[in-house]
Amino acid sequence: MIFAKVSTVRTRSKPDEIMERSRTAGEQRSSARTRQGQRERTRAAGGQAGTRQPSSPPPLFPSRAALRPPTPFRSATRSTRAASPRLLPRTCPVTTRPAASRSVPSSPALQRRPHIFFLLLPSRNPAAAAGVMEVEYHEEYVRNSRGVQLFTCGWLPAGALPKALVFLCHGYGMECSGFMRECGVRLAAAGYGVFGMDYEGHGKSMGARCYIRSFRRLVDDCYCFFKSICELEEYQNKSRFLYGESMGGAVALLLHRKDPAFWDGAVLVAPMCKISEKVKPHPLVITLLTQVEDVIPKWKIVPTKDVIDAAFKDPFKREKIRKNKLIYQDKPRLKTALEMLRTSMYIEESLSQVKLPFFILHGEADTVTDPEVSRALYERAASADKTIKLYPGMWHGLTAGEPDENVEAIFCDIVAWLNERSRSWTMEDRFRKLVPGGKFIDGEKNGEAPVHGRPRRPRGSFLCGLTGRTHHHAEM
């Protein structure tokens, strides 16, 4: 039945005018009923039920007791199954089904909210999709220790436990749910549980847009969320890998420094170990900006070239990235730019302290991050298991900006490296992995100072000694 809005107007009318309006309204109602009946008969002829109540989807898991979804993805759940191997749009119709209730792990920094759930297939080609797993997509919001709401998401093999965990660290101005979606789907289709979080001020997370007041806070947020996933009962024996792209590579290295024995390896795609001189401001400009960083920390005044044009080779993909409203495309904020510069300088100076297994992938034609510093990381790192692969002619955006055949080759290399190092861990194995003499706790060992995103330097040794004031600023 079609309802129409009826307005009442007080006026004088003759009886024949009233009858004419009555007949017109009756004809409209009759026509509406006729069209409704035709639609119902069409649906019945097509084999669909006449009722408008959605049918319950088949169970996604064989047994909730035997295979429970991870704790962070809880509460009211929406699900759907793909009718074709194409990736489902975010606006696809869904049906509601309650999820099994689980207790929240005891972490005061994480407060959870509902999420959504989709089934995805990793390829648009039915023949290619036939040999891979279906993928579940989850997302939810958590709240950090400062009360800031952060967006998190995950991709899991449908109906099976993952063989290992991969934690995504996205780049500057980027986000996980859209920009890194293909990465999450591909790795989950290969059997991995993939989890990511939008940093504070990035993507769907709250906070001033792309404002990094402290790199240490950013690393702490990632560490808290990633560790809460690893501590789930069903994931405690899984290998834990970090995956960082661009600035996310710096985040991954700092996560390793924060707790070296916790991680089992890292995939570093064009990591930000040093900002290329081609996009870095002039040293005199850096010195002048440092003097006012605590006065106008959020001002977008840092001169820089268009990173999107310099990072992504494929014109179609470059334009698609520009249309993503969650990606920050304005000038860098003053404090953010200086925090990134200091972090890259710190990492460049401490390459020899990297000890975990890692795989570096870098395009030789990258003009955003320096591939020579990636080569230096490979040569100077103390890791016994380290691999580097430089791709001739490829740019900075290896997984999102290259032609499809290049992207396919990149992910084949990543999955092959992960497959060789994925294993099940026992508590004894974890204990043996601890550094002799005691475990690193928050970057401390035997009285050493904790590791920070911004190292402590004596006045006068960094950027002409202009470190600015130390008072705090309210969030804009």
C-alpha cells in the first residue's frame, strides 16, 4: 500500500467539486493497489516468497563453541553472503543476527562498540576466486586511554581460524577500511587474520584531521589494540606479523622496539626510514618552523609537493585515491611534519637495533621514501632472518598505485614470505624467545631508558637546538 501525505485546507466548495475530488482520490488508490498486486505476482513468478520478511542466513560458523569470533568484534552483527565473486559494496542489503556474547579483555584503554560483518571474495574473476577462501570483514570502534574513539577493522578467513595474524600499520594520511582493503582481503584469502586501526585523526577515527601530536602516542594506541587481539585464547599460539606501508613502516619498527620479543616478523613496504630529500622542505624552513611548533602546532603551513602524484603510478588508481574523502590531501600540519621528520631521523640512526625477521619491498623509482635507506636497514640490522627486494621502475605505492600485474607480483612475494614463517607457538616457545636476562618491557632493559617515537636529545644537538615549549594544547 502506498501512503501519500494529505494536507487539509479550509475553504468553501460546491458539492460537485467535492464529488470530483473524491472520485479522483479513489482512482488513485485503486491504481496503487493494482500496481502493488502486479509487483507481488512478479515476485511470486520469479520463485521468490510473497512475504517481505528476510530469511535467516545459514550459520557462518560450524560451532560457536568450537570457533568463536574474536572478542573485539562482538555485539550486534550484520551479515550477508556474496551472490558473485565481486567485492560487496558497503551499501548492500543486510540481515541482522545477534552474535555470541563474550567478555571484554581487561584493558582499561579499550572500550568497544558494535561492528558490521560482511562476506567478501578477493577476486572479481570467478575462475581466480574458486581456489581461495571466502573472507569475513569486521569493523568497530574502540576508545583509547585518552578517551579518543578509534576505528578498527579486520579481515578473517570465513569459517576457519587463521594460520597467523597480520597487523596493518597504514601510511600518513591514509586509512585501513578503504585504502588498505585490497591488502586485507588478499591476505585473509590466503588464510591470515588481518587487523588494522586508523590512527587518531586519520580515516574514521576521531581527533584533529591528520594531527600527530606525539608519535609515541600513536605507537601506544596500535600496541594496545594489537596486543588485545593476540591475547585472545584462540590466537595465543599464532604467529604475529607487523605490516607497515610508508609511515606505517616506521610505526612497525617502533612497535618492535617497544616489545622486541612479542613480534615474529614484519613486512615493510616502502618504509619511512628517511624522508626523501625531494619532498623534504629546505633546512632553513625546517629551522624556522621548529621555533613556532608549540605556538601553532596545527597550522597547515608546511610547504610540500603533492605526494599522491609522486607516489601512485597508475592514473586510474591515483584518481580513485583522490576521490577517497577519508584520505587527507591538505598540507601537513606543523607539529605532524616535524614529528615525522624526527621519527625518521631517529629510525635512521638506530637501524642496527632492529632484530626481528623482516621483508623489505621498495620501488627503485620511489621519490617519497628513500630506497637507499631501506638497503641500509637491510645491511645494518642485527636480524638473522632478513630479506629485501627492490623492484625496478616501481614507485612508492607498490600495493595500491601500480598496474594490476605489478600488484599481483607484490602480494605473491608477501604471501610466500609469510607462509614460510607462519607456525604454531607454545608457551615454552614463547618463553625461549625472550631475550636472555629478562624481557624487554616498554623498551626498557637493565635500566635503559624507554624507547620513544621522539628520542631525547640534549639542547643544541637537533635542529639548532630549538625544541620549543613543553606545555599542552587542547584538541581543536
